[in-house]
Amino acid sequence: MAKIDVVLGLQWGDEGKGKIVDVLAGRYPAVARFQGGPNAGHSLHFDGKKFVVRSIPSGIFREGSENIIGNGVVLDPVTFREECGNIAKMGIDARKKIAISKKAHLILPTHKLMDAALEAAAGKGKIGSTLKGIGPTYTDKVGRHGLRVGDILAPDFKERFTALKNRHLQEFAAMGFTCDPDKDEAEWMDAIDFLRSFRLVDCEYFLNEWLEDKPVLAEGAQGSLLDIDYGSYPFVTSSNTTIGGVCTGLGVAPSKVGKVYGIFKAYCTRVGSGPFPTELFDETGEKIRRIGNEFGAVTGRPRRCGWLDLVALKYTVMVDGVTDLIMMKSDCLDDFETIRVCTSYRIGGQETQQFPFDTAAEIEPVYTDFKGWNTDLTGIRKEADLPVEFKDYIKFMEDYLGVPISIISLGPDREATIER
Ligand code: IMO
Ligand code: MG
């Protein structure tokens, strides 16, 4: 019996999951997405080029790979078709390499409009959603009137679509929200026809049979601090981005889960609203944004930047049961005299190493400072060649978090990776 290993983002998303899944996918004949949707933007760099995938698993570029879109995912057929078009230009036949769960939910054009309506109504309290219809689609799923991928094969699909759309129209009217709900419908229906030409599967059977002799890599989207249960609610996404999402989003039991790779950046970023205790509003934050090129892959928004938060990281390591850590983008800190990491929070005069319930509370980060290594790490391929200051820094993190850092990434390219 083979295992399903997992890659999870441990921060607020954008940790570099695309690159790592692409690196690891050479060892896994199948890669599966289990939650989220086109709010994700996973960037991969190889052969001197950059590729971004949104709903398609990041294993797609590996020869012979199988790529599964699980039932926990919400799928926008229009974005999906666009993505398939992009990879077709590289000679990859999406139909051969992608299987989609019939139980995955569909994002309708009116779900996207609902996202916009809700954000507009929230005013200052808005989430900073990517406006891809994620929240409204999951709301309909839980409310038990969503449309699933398998429904597109039903003879009365069109009627079911209209019934759900009409529900949305009633809500728009009640909110006083005006829009053109028909604008994108023809394109969406076309994309549904495209979707019909794919392998639509019972992903729980598909994966459990696959796991009898072949391993799978599960690819998380977003990050654990955006989890609907454990994130900084309500400034979160609408799915379980933490480990439990793998089982419910794919139909595999916890006993089938093997390694849990937890991926984090050597600093923090956040896009959208919500608490961010170590956020920097000064030149240092600017410098991290510039060197790290911290602009959204989906929306192009500048990302908020700050120092690494070990309190939050230890929390997500615990919740996810991380067995192996992967550290990204430490090369972006090559040129800093001092590197800070937050090792506790001071809240109301009390110091704590626990991530609080009330993340909107005034949190003062307490830092431990490290001497910068002031060395260009990007060309280093062997652990022995790493500067001593850098080794001290990662040893400190391993001790604090209680989990080994197994992979260090020192640049966006596949090759810029050290395995320890
Ligand atoms: P990847 O997979 C970073 C953020 C949004 C917003 C909140 C809710 O590339 O790491 P949603 O559209 O889900 O309703 O937005 O979550 N967000 C992400 N931030 N990376 C992502 O994905 C994100 N997906 C959603 O900015 O604050
Ligand atoms: Mg992203």
C-alpha cells in the first residue's frame, strides 16, 4: 500500500507551493488538489520560463503524470478551459493528464458577482477576496443547493443551473446590488461543454485504487492561516487548507497519509485584509517586497510583508502534524544586516507563545535577532557551502519548531533547491 504525501502552505498563502510540488512531482506519478479553486496562483519556473496554474495541479508539467482535481475543490469551468489552453501551447494534452471529481462544486458566473456584492456591502470590513466566487460557492455547497461537476451530465442540468441562478438573483435584489447576471453565461455554458470531454471520476475510488501500489502527492492551496477553522477568522478563505482537508477533499483516510511537508517563507506575506502581527510598514518591508517580488500571481496586488512569525508557524506545524519543513526564499534576505524572527507575542502585557483566539487584539511581536549572512545564497547547491550564520539561523528554527527543515529553496528555478 502506497501513501499520500501532502504539501501544505503554513502561512497566509504564496509560500511557493507550485515550485515545490513541481520539484517533488518527479517522484510522484500523481498529484491531487483537494481544496480551494482559482483563488490560488501557483508559479513554476523551469527552462527559463514562468508558468502559473490556478485549478490544475502543479504536477501537470511532469511527463506521464496523472493530475486529479478532488471533490473538495471549487471549479470555474471558464478559468479551467483557459488554463488548459495555456498548457496545450506547450504540447500538453490536458484531457489525457487530468481527472476531475464528479463531486467537485461548480463556480457559476453569479457566484463571482456575489463575491463582489458581499465585498462591496462589507465596506471597511471587507476580506480582500480574490473575487473568484470561492466563498459563495462553498456557501451553496454547505447550504446544500450547489451544483456539482457530475451534474453537468444530467439531462436537466440547464434547469438546475437556472434554479441556482435565480436564487442568486433574489439575493442581489434583496441586497440592492445591480449587475448584468447574463453577461458571462454563454461563455460559461461553452466551457461546461469543454468540461464534458474530460474524465469525470469518483475520486475516492480512483485514488484509493491508485494508492494500492502508487504514491500520490496532495497539493494544498492557500495557507493554514487562511483556514476556515484555524485561520484569522473572518479574514480567511472558505475551505479547510489544513491537513483534514486532504481526507475530506479527496476521500482518503488519515491512515493513508504519509509525510506532511509544511512550506514557509523565511519572512511573511499576506494579501488581502486581516491581522498580521509582524507586518512592516517601513523601508524594510518595502525592501522585502521588492527583492522577493511580492506581488499577487492572481490579482497583481502588492503583498503586505513582514518578519517571520514563529508563533504562528509553530501553531500551524502543530495543527497540520508537519513531518518535514521546507523553507523558501531565504535568498531574498541575503542583503540584510539583521534578520528578525518573532518568537513570542505580548498581548495585554502578557507574553505568550500561543496563537490567540482573538487575532484582532493588539499583538506586539517579541523578536529574536540574527546577524545577516550577507552572502549570495542563490548559487549554492550543497549544504556544506552554506554560510555559518545561515546554519545557525536554521538550527534555531528547527529547535523552536521541533521539526527538521528537509528542503531549502534558494531561488525560483527547479534547480535552486538543497535537500538535506
Ligand atoms: P495560493 O494558493 C494568498 C486570500 C485573499 C483574501 C482571502 C479570501 O496562491 O497560496 P478568497 O478569494 O479565497 O475568498 O479570499 O484569502 N487568498 C490568498 N492569499 N494566496 C492564495 O492562494 C490565496 N487565496 C486566497 O487574498 O485575503
Ligand atoms: Mg498565490
